[in-house]
Amino acid sequence: MESTATDKKTEHLRALPGDDVRQIMWRFEDRFDLQMLVQSVRAVARGPVARLVAQGARNTHEWTPEKESLIQHFDESGVTALPLEPSEGGFIEGPKNLPMALVALELAWVDAGSATSAMVGCLALSPIHERGTPEQRAYYMSRCAPAQPGEDRRPWRGAFCLTEPIPYVGVETGLLGGKVRVAEWQEGQEPILHVDKRGRFITNMGFANFVTAAVDTDDPRIKGSCMVVLEETDPGLFDRGIPTRKLVHQLSSTRDPIFSLRIPAARIIGGYTVKDGVIVPNFSHGEIIEAVFRRTRVGVALLTAAKLLSAVEPVIRYQRGRFRGGATAAPGSPRYDLGLQLKEDVIHRLVDVWATGEAAASLGFEAARIFDVLDPLEQQKDEVLAARGIRGGTAAFKAMRQVQKHAIAYVEGKRPELAEDTLVRFALADSLANVLCPACKLWDTGHGANMMREAVSLMGGYGITEDCPGFLGYKWMDAQLEATYEGPESVQRRQLSITMTDDLFLAQYREWIREMRLIANFHPGTGACALASAMQMWLWTLQHLLKAKDADGARLYQGARQGVTFPLADALGWLLAARSLILDVLELEKKGPAHPTVSEGLAGLMAFYTDLCHVQSARAAGEVGRICASLVHGYNRHPAWDTEGCASCYQSDDLEAIESLIPGIASLARGYTDVVEADGSHPPKAGPCVRFDGLEQFARLRSRMDGCLTGSQLAKDRAAEALTKVMIPEALDYPA
Ligand SMILES: Cc1cc2nc3c(=O)[nH]c(=O)nc-3n(C[C@H](O)[C@H](O)[C@H](O)COP(=O)(O)OP(=O)(O)OC[C@H]3O[C@@H](n4cnc5c(N)ncnc54)[C@H](O)[C@@H]3O)c2cc1C
């Protein structure tokens, strides 16, 4: 993958990566069904969706007939039926996380509100899909399936209602204001429940026929919380509420509904049992939303990844054409051909935007794939446990703890015979999914939103107008919603702070460090070396913080200390994204040569992608170094400040140098700190700022990592140069 200087001269990136490249990198080159799905969704995104945005449909938060017309397009393109099994009216057999992720990316390439509209139907069905009874599944899935040819039926639309008016559910999902109580319960009959629930910011609410809603008990005859299905024809109040005056995702419908309805107890999602005259739901609302969000958050991550990748082409076009037509840029001159691209900073920044988009997509798709692996394993695991007479509860928990130990032994190469063990395979995938999902939601949307600002800024004033090609200004705002809904960053950080300390995850993580070192041997140009060193530093820091105490003797790594756990979660996001990108680029290197269209121009493509990896790895290493250093050092108290200021940190030589810049500073500093003995010597200093076990180790890791950054700016220079040469189409393929 390392190119020689001569190669670099002859081979450069010819064109922007097309579908064939994406299919290899995101691992669906052998899935014809998914390739067709991408094409049909793209036609909707770059056709009706793009036209609506261009016509100004985003200028109102009202749900207009024009916006409603998109739903029909979603039905026809297969998006609506996507979450369903073929037996329920769907068309894709098996797990659907990767297909959903591809749809999310494709729609958000143009407008993420349309993607939200399309995907919320899936979110509404998810509680039923994940935990519903077979009867509930059959009933709702079949009603949501688009009508078949010759069928005269409007498919049902759903909404998912968790968030409530202040002061109830937001990030804290346990604070439920929605209530359920028994309205009527006749001997031998199914109980009738009364549900009172108000929602805040509920998507699809302008037209949903049913709502999956979280409620808590308000009756001693119902135990705990649950989720229920509410239908628009249920007796009582089904008030869709006022539209949310949102600034983002205007192609989705969002309202604050009010429900006060009577429903049969059979609407409790997942069913219930009756014990001693009390209705006991089989699943609490918390258990259901955990299973739901775990999967759907991956799609949200890809909404932001799509925005960043979609920004590349319009920005290049803008940069190149910036000075054309004026007196100072004659056709054929560099100013005419390259325009703003003559300026290093703008192309360097675009490299950063592109690298972030690639890494965000790579991480998101890796997460989607792991859920595709996990879904069938989850079911198989339950079957294996059931065959051993274990059905949930403490017994299952204990059994899985034992499996966890076996899985660690497997990862460490001590039990290779466990490779095909279902429980071990489940445990491995589960521990990864527990990290990859919150990591991609956190990093892709949070850091992605920041980088969208960069993309917008590269368009100058145009960036913040409605006319901006690629709708970049809208996308910047939209990214902030993606960082917020389905759990803001704090929710992902909180979850990561637990799952990233899991021993089985860490065992796999150690292997990943080894893997990156190996890759660094053969492909140093990817920056895998810097990444491996940064991964090692993160692990060292985590282990240090898990044991360490602050200057006042308080434990550092604990739930309440978000100042410790949250930045470390952020740091992991950087590492995982850079790693996923390297792995995808290696996949391209492996499969590209055999591919008829990709093989042509592969050398230039690989050289470019290798440089992008390097740029991203170096940036990740920089972030991780900054975060780890501030956590490792930041909770110690300076040993000398109380008595002599930061005397220990300067050398006398430094002071002289500073004196030349700020006259008088040296004598001032000495007046406070520098005691000169009668013989002119300085007394021993208090020592370095920090003293703790392992300081030298950390310092070694840091300096090693800094050294690993060698060449990363050269990689950025090369990638930037490629941006000046790459061919782009004459015009965007959707309206501006
Ligand atoms: C357009 C739109 C569509 C939406 N669609 C839906 C939908 O279909 N269904 C649905 O149920 N909801 C929906 N939501 C709601 C969305 O999921 C919530 O807004 C989101 O989960 C955050 O809740 P909140 O607004 O109450 O923020 P808050 O909970 O008030 O949080 C405010 C801030 O405080 C931080 N914070 C809060 N608690 C903590 C903590 N413990 N630790 C650290 N920081 C914390 C948060 O990170 C955030 O930065 C939608 C929202 C919007 C804007």
C-alpha cells in the first residue's frame, strides 16, 4: 500500500469513489438485494426529496401535503417494508441492520429529515419486533406492510412515544409521567386499561395510526412500567397535538401529542402474566427501549456520516469555480482551473471533512454488521440456554458470566476449540455491539456536527444560504438533532463508560492493538502505528483511572464523575472510527484488484485512501493524547504551588528565553520562586508537577505516540493534492 514517490507522481485519485468502491468497503458487494435497494432509495432521495428541499419545503414545520407525498415514495421504493420479514410483507430475509443503515445513508445524503420520516416507522415497530408477542407481531407487521398490487388498503404508520413534557422523560427515561391503570376487569375477562400519556417532540405524529408508548403504573393491580400500543380509533382522546416549531429535519412530522385512551391489556408489548390479582408485564419499558435503541441508533449515526461525505463534491466544485469569469482568471490558468484550491488551508480542511465522513461511515457500518451477526445469535443463545433448562433471570445471568470467561480464554488463544460455540460467539458479538453502537452514535453525530460546520465554512457565505449546493447549511443544523434524538451524547457516553470497561470487550480490544501493530508493519502509510500507540495509551489510561484517586483521595472512575468517564468515552470513539476506516481500506486493497471497474485506477484510489487513514489516525492520536494526558495529570495537585508556584516546571534557561520576550518576567518569577543560595547555586526543585506510580510509563507512551505521527502531515499534503486533481461531474446529480 506504500507508494513510492514515483508512483505518487503517476497515480492519483481519478474520480470520487462510486458504488462499486462502497460496496466493497461497506461489505455488500455480494448482496445484490442491497445494491438494488440502494438504487431505488437513491432515486427517491435525489428525485422527489431533493426537489422538495430545493422548492423550499423546509421553510415550514407544518406537515404539508407535499411532504406527505414522500411517504408514498417510501412505500414504492421498499423503505417501508424493509423492517418486515418476507412472511410479513417484507422482501429481505434475515437481519436488517445493514440494509437500514444503507437506507439511512442514502436518504440523508440529500435530507436527513426524509430519512427520519422513513425510519421512524421502523422505530415505532421496533418494540413489537424486539419484544412483542407473536400475535402482536403478526397483527401490526401485516398492517404496516405496503399494499400489494391489487390490494385496496392504506398501510398503517406508527410513532414511538417516549419523551414527555418537562419535567418528565428526556435523557432520564425512568422519570415517566405517562400512566396506566386498570379501568375495568371483569372476572374471567381480559382487563381494560386506561392510559394517560403526553408526548414531546414525537416524530410521525401528524399521521400515525398507532403509537408505541412508554407508561408507568398508577395502580396497585399493575406491576411496574411497560410499553403499550395505542391506536387512533381507541375510545378516548387521541390528540395529535401542536406541531413542534423545530428548525431541523423539516421533512418529518413532529408534534406534542396527548393521549387518554382505553385499551385492552393485550396491548401491553410482550404480554403479561397475572400473579395474585396483579398484572405483571413481561417487559418493563426500560428493557424494551434498551433493545430498540441498541439497533436504531446505528442508523442515526449514519445520517451524519452521509452529510459529511455528501459535502465533498459540492465543496470541490465551489472551490474550483470560485474565480472563473473574472478578469484575473484566464481559462487554462491555475487560478481558473483550481480557484480556491490554490490555497493550502481550504484543501487541508476538506481532507479533514472527508476523512471524518469516511471514518464515521466505516464505524457506523461496522456497528450495523455486528448487529446483523448478533441478531440470529441472540435467538440461538436463548435456544441453547432453554435446552439447558435456563430461561432468563439470574440463572441466565450466571450462565453467561461463565461463558464470558470462556470467551476471554478464546480471545486470548487459550481455547481455540470454542470458535464455533454459539454462546461464546454470542458473548463476543454482544460485547462489541455494546460498545460500537453508542460509540458510533456519539462520535459520528457529535464530532460529525462539528465537522459539518467546517464543511459549511468552506462554502463561505454561500454555505449559510438556502441556495448552498448540497444543502450544507441545512445539514449542519440537522446534524445537531442527530446528536440529540434517540439519546443525546450524554446517554451514549454514560453507556460507553460502563460497556467499555467490560473484560471481554477489553480482551478483544487488546487483540485489535496487536492487529494494528501488524498492519503498521505492512502498511505504515495508514498511520496504523500511531493508532496502535494511541489505543495502547487509552487502555493504559483507563486501567490507571479505574484504580487511581484524585488529590483528595476520591475514586476517579465512577458513574458520578462524568469529567473522567465521558472524555474517555469520547477518546474511544476517535480510536474506533479510525480503526474501522483502516480495516475498510484494507478490504478495498484485498478485493479491489479482482473487481472489473475498481481495479482500474485502484493504485491512485489506494494511495489516496491510505493517506486519508493516516490523516484520521494522526488526528485521533492527537485527541486521545490530549484527553488522556489531561485525565492522568489533571486530578493531581501540584506539589509545589502552595509554597513556591510552578517553580519545578521551568528551567532557568527557559526563564532567560522568556525574559527576552516579556522583559521583567524573570525577576518577577524569581521573586516568587527562585531562591538563590549564597554560593549562587539553586536549591533542589520540588520535582516535576506530577508524581504517581507509572508516570514514566505514561510519559514513554506519549512520546512514543508523538513519534508515531511522523509523516502524517505529508500524508495530508498528498491527500490535499489529490483533491486538486480528482475529476468531478459537471453538476450535482440533484437540484441546487
Ligand atoms: C425533531 C425531534 C424529533 C424527536 N422525535 C422523538 C420521537 O419520535 N420519540 C421520542 O420519544 N422522542 C423524540 N424526540 C425527543 C428526543 O429524543 C429528546 O429531545 C432527547 O432524548 C433529549 O431529551 P430532552 O430534550 O428532554 O433533553 P434533556 O434530558 O433535558 O437534556 C438536556 C441536556 O442535558 C444533558 N443531560 C441530561 N441528563 C444528563 C445526565 N444524566 N448526565 C449528563 N448530561 C445530561 C443532555 O445531554 C443534554 O445536553 C425528538 C426530538 C426532536 C427535537
